Amino acid sequence: MGVLGPSESVSATGGLVELAHSRRARVRQDAHWRRVVRANMCGATPLARGRWRHIALIAETGADARDVMVGDGKAVSDPRAGSGLLQVHPKHFRPTYEPSKRRLTWPNGAVASIYNGN
């Protein structure tokens, strides 16, 4: 696999690599990458296996990964809520965020490891 340029994403067997270069690029790709992750990490039921078992979430900074990609876990009905992965999954499909391990773990065992460019 080659080197990705700013705000490019690659779908590969077993995972998705998302590179967010600038706020503007993230805003453009936000809705798309969340739909892709949700559709491929989750199965038909919370414990059913999805197509992917492990992905890497890569952001420019740790704060970007946490604030934009992971989200804050507030209810979507809350006007201050973010739109990260914790918000887009229904309650029973929602991953558990482990900040000390820099990862999200879904109920079916799928894992997203969080990396940053710093």
C-alpha cells in the first residue's frame, strides 16, 4: 500500500484507514466514514460478527481522534452532542471507549485502534 495524501481514505481487506488532514477535510468525510465503519464493524445483532474485526483510526492529533472520530457519547438528541462513533451506533451496538488503551471495542469483539501523527 502506498502513502496516502491529506484527507484520503483507503478501504482494504480487514480495515479502513482514515487520514484526516484538516478540519475542512474531516467535515467533508465525516458522514461517509462513520457509515462505512458502522456498516462493517457491526453484524445483524450486537454480538454477530461484522465484515471487519480490526481497523485503525488515524488522526492528525490525539484530540482530533477523541473529539471528532470517537465523540463524547452524548445522546444524539442533545444539541451539544458530537457526531463520533459513540453517537452513531444504537445503544446495544455501541463500542466501549478505552482511552488509556487508545481503542474502541464493539460488543462483538471488533476493535478500532486509535493512532495520531504526533
